[in-house]
Amino acid sequence: QVQLVESGGGLVQAGGSLRLSCAASGRTFRRYAMGWFRHAPGKEREFVATINWSAASTYYADSVKGRFTISRDNAKKTVYLQMNSLKPEDTAVYYCAAGEIVSLRSADFGSWGQGTQVTVSS
């Protein structure tokens, strides 16, 4: 397994931007597909974005498509989530996750970070 630590969350006004980072430990980071999920109060955890090991394939939830961009730097063992045009409904705890395959399902990711809070004010 790989250990993951997210950072970059915070409070931002609607329309603003944030970039989340997820730093991984372990020598096999480049083998993993990576994903971002979020969990808002009173809602179920939901898929946000995922990227394969080579960054050749990315997938996004419809709610963030065109506003968020997932990327990775295998040399730095880090995955990023650039979030632009943020909306109050984007408020949630954001988690990064590592898995064996590219997937939209949280069950396919075996390693998770502790999460970082993103709050978007209106």
C-alpha cells in the first residue's frame, strides 16, 4: 500500500480557485491509478476525478467537468487537483486515493489520505 497526505484545502469565495496536492510515500507510486473523492455533510462520498498511472487517461464527475483538472507528477510522487470557478456546492472534505485500476468507484481504491477541507463561501 501507499501512504497519502493531502494539502491545499481552505476557505475561498465562490468563483475562486484552489489547488489540492496529495503526496505519496512508497516506491511504487507510479504503478497506481489515483483518484479524488469528496464528502459533504449529509451526503454520500462522491467521485470527483481519476487519473491513470501515466496520466494518459483522466475522468471527471459531470459536476466538476470543465472546472477541475487532475494531474500527477510521478517523479514527485504527487497528484494534484486544480479547482477553478469554485461553487458553494463544492464545499466538502476532499480525499485522494490510490488504486490498482482507473475507476469511478471508491471501492476500487485501497489507500486513502486523511482528507482536506474545502469551504466555498457565497
